[in-house]
Amino acid sequence: MAADSALTCTATGDLLELTPGGAWTAAQSAALEARMSEVAPQVSGARKLTINMGRVRELDTLGAWLLERLIRGCADRKVDVELVALPDRYRGLFDQIGRVNREAVAVPAAKNKLLAALEQVGQWAVELIPEFETFLAMLAAASFALGRVLMRPRSFRIISAVNHLYRVGWQAIPIMLMITFLIGAIIAQQGIFHLRKFGADAYVVDMVGILVLRELGVLIVSIMVAGRSGSAYTAELGSMKMREEIDALRMMGFDPVEVLILPRIVALVVALPILAFIGSMSALVGGGIVAWFYGGMSPEIYIARMHEAISVTHFKVGMIKAPFMALMIGLVACSEGLRVKGSAESLGLQTTNSVVKSIFLVIVLDGIFAIFFASIGM
Amino acid sequence: MATAQPDIVISVRDLVVGFGRQRVLDGLSLDVRRGEILGLVGVSGGGKTVLMRTIIGLIPKRQGRIVVMGVDRDTASAAEARALERRWGVLFQQGALFSSLTVRENIQFPMRENLQLSQRLRDELANAKLEMVGLSPSDGEKFPSELSGGMTKRAALARALALDPEILFLDEPTSGLDPISAGEFDALIKTLQQTLNFTVFMVTHDLYSLEMECDRIAALADGKIAAIGSVSQVVESQHPWVKSYFQGKRARVITRAPN
């Protein structure tokens, strides 16, 4: 296939004759473009131009377009161009090529970069409003669905809810145990290391106990659930949306919120407090083990000190937050899932959005709860 | 290397393709001539798409020989096989446009990878291809998700034509299109085939496309080519499946008044 391409150029007086030869095909593109630019100065000086196609062995769209472009350039300068000895088999191609690229494509004008960046920030801010609206709409839809289910308890999709509970609750236990155990251990190690300087290393128990029960147990578990189960909810609902399953459900007279979303949110609201409890306990155990081996505090003393350091209030403060975190994660995950549009790309985008938003909101909610509990003295 | 006759661009001999215990293609032989439009018909699930995908190398074969444009991929080097792949274009059933690229970038993708072109020439060529398939250059800015079914097919055709292929493989080009769009698409393929001189291998169910476009028809049944020839020849075939296919009610458009 090593066909060669050629372009010879002979000038006789005012007349310039171009003789393309060989293969004028895409495979020769680099050489052809170079040849065309070589002859460009001669062509621009010519008064009259003849293109002799007699020696072209192969011609495709690329070759035809290069010649057509040359011809058009000449026509713009009112130079006569004659195409001679064009083989019949290429006549159709030239006719076709002669019709394309006639209209200039409008290129959007480049914007000032700074202005574009500012505009983008503004866009984001404006887009927050519909996002908040979607969230509220989902909250309302889920509340109405819950209301309807409470009026007719038999319509609740118990099997679906149990299935989701199994997936977001039971199957999540090992990873939650692992993570919170490590977090508890790290806090205890850091506490012992730094408090030892003041001879206050016994207070590590207070630190681990209060921190884990009030804040970290539920927060870490919520973040893990948002990443693990929230993303799964978004991806499932999103792919159902993509394949029009949700529309099909609606057409059969079912409410997608009642059938798909409510069982998922209920499962999450049940599972998250359980996971937060298990996680907190695991973190306390992790802290205790580090206190024993690293801080030299025997388990009996650790438990005894824990008994003094923490009260049931600390435990309550942590656990009260868990269902709200779950509700937040569930609502964000489901509303993002329903916002998926036709393409697989949008599915990926909404899943990322779902995780980022729910983690952000979980932390914000935790902050609000901290202020609230502080002001009521808990 | 060049074992096939010069005017045969695709030569398939005793091809066997199967999945698990099932043999989808069982000793199939087929020749496609240069410059023709060959339509392949057959039962749903009978292996038409499998045959096409085997020829272009997406499905491994168990036995047999496939020679495309004189190149047998079993004996060809990797470089030869790659060079061969540049010489054909494939229009997949769902278009298979890359969803993260605009239509223009989709068309330019094979050019960018295989040819050394300036950006200007690449843009001009992409616009030329867009217009040749009946889209406007401004459609080039759109993403595949913004296109209608017919536009997707056209954009995918423009991409298949990006490198001026010698063979064009079409997998159900008119499926999912309304009869008018389908007719226009048939006419488009026919026109482009005449201007660009490529060979078309088309899997189709559309009886109308068969009649309008195809120079020859191959009917696939029981894993073999049951009948091959011009429309009128295949209609005369005595094979039971071919007979019921072309003599059913829906086939009347084609068998009625061969003018």
C-alpha cells in the first residue's frame, strides 16, 4: 500500500499547471498537506490555473477537499481554474465536495477569562436554589408517602425495606467495626502521647469516651454510610431512571417515591443508629486496647474510669443525631438519583454529587446539633 | 497474502462460531464483491450480527478462514491487522458515538489517531463529512445525548466514513427510524456508496432497504448462507425459511411487481 503522492507545478507565462499524481488519499495526508503548502506561493501569483487530474490513481474525500479548497481560494481572487482530465469515477465525489463547507461556521467569541470565572461562580450560586428546592421537594414527597403508608400500613413495601436494611445495615457492619476501631485506637494513642507531657494521660479515657460517643462515632459512620450506601442508592435509582423503569412504574399507577424511595430511606434511618451504636462501641474497645498496650492502663481501670467520665447524656447526644443523618443521606441520594438524565456520564456525575453533598450536609448538620445541644445544656 | 480473487473483498470460508455448546454459525461461506451493497438477512438471534462482528474481529471464531481485502488476520502481523482496521468503517446498531465527545470530536477521533493533519484541515474535513451525511456543521458542537435517533445514525455514519473506508459495515442501519427517515438513510448510503466507491456489508431486517439499496442479498439460516443473489433470485429460493421470509405478508413490498 506504499503508494506515493506527487504534485508537480509547471508555469508557462501566466498559466500555471498543477498535476497531482499518485494516491491523493487520507493515508498520505501529511505529505499532501505539505505539498499543498509548497505550491501555495506559486498558486497565489498565478493568473490562470489548470489542474490536470490525469495522473491521479486514487482519490478520496481528503484529496478532493484539498483540491477543492485550492480551487475556491482561486475563485475568490477571480482566478480562472480549470479542472481537466478528471476521471468519471471521481466526478460524483467532486460534485459532492463542491457542495460542502460553503457556509462559515460561527465560532463563539472567546470570553475574558476573569469574567468567565466570575460568571461561573455566579452560576454555581444560582444553581444552589433549585438544588435546595429539589431537596425540599424530595423531603415533602417522602413525608407524604410516609403519611399515606401510615394510613394504610399494608401498603408499606416491607420486603424491599428489609432487603435494603440487610444491604445498608448488616453487610456494612464489618467495615464499620474496622474503621471505628481504628479511629478509637488512633485517638487514644494521640491522647496518651500528648497528655503524658502533663502527667494527665489518665484523662485519655474522658477524651475517647466523650469524643466518640458525642461526635465521632456517629460522624464517621454517617460519612461511611454516605459513601457506601448513598452512592449505591443514587446509582440504582439513576440507572432505573435511565432505562425508563421509573416512568414505567408511574404509568402502572404506582408512586415511585412510595415504592422505591421510602423503603430505602426507612432502611437507612433504621440502620444508621444501629451502625452508629456498634461503631461507637468498637471505637471504645479500640481506645481501650491502645490504652492497655500503649498506655499501660489495665482494662479494669479503663472501664472504671469510663464509668466516671461519661454519662448517658453523652450517649444520647450521639444517638439522637443518627436518624437525622440517615434521613439527610437518604434524601440527598434519592433526589440525586432521580436527577440522572439519559447518559451514563450523568449517572457518574450525580453519584459523585450525591456523595459529596451528603458528606458536606452531614458535617453541617453535626455542627447545627452541636450548637443546639450546647444551648440546651446537654 | 493476496490469495483471494481481486474482485472479492471479503471472503469467508467454512466459518464456525459458537458460544458454549451452541453453534451460531456452522460452516458458513460467503464472498462479498468489491463495490457492491450486500444485504444480510436472517432470523432474529440467528447470527447476522455475530457474522459481522466475527468478520471485523470482535468475536473469535472456532474454525474457518476470513480474508478481508487480501489480509487473513490469522496469519497477518499486528501492524497489518491494524492497517486493515483503518480501511473499514463500522456503523454499530446504537451508533456507539463516544458520549463524552462532541459529534465533531467523534468524527475527528479516528483522524486524530491515524492521520497527521493540521487542526484546520481536520475541522474542514469533519464539516465536510457532516454535510455529506446530511447534518449541518453546527450539529458538530452537539453531544451524542442531544441528538435524535436519526441524527445519531447519521453522525455515526460520518464517523464510520472519517477515514474514507473501502468497506462499510452497517448493523441494522435503519432500525429505530421512522419509514421516511429510514428511506432517506437508505438513499444516503446508496449515494455515498456511489460517490465514494466503497463496498457495503449490511445487516438488516428492513425489507424496503433490501429492495432499494442492495445489489445482492444473502439469507442466513441454520448457521449457513441459505440463499444468495439478487432480490429476484433469493425470492425464488426453495429454502423453507427464506421462502416464508420473502413470501410473508410484510414481504409483499419487495416481491410485488419487480420493476
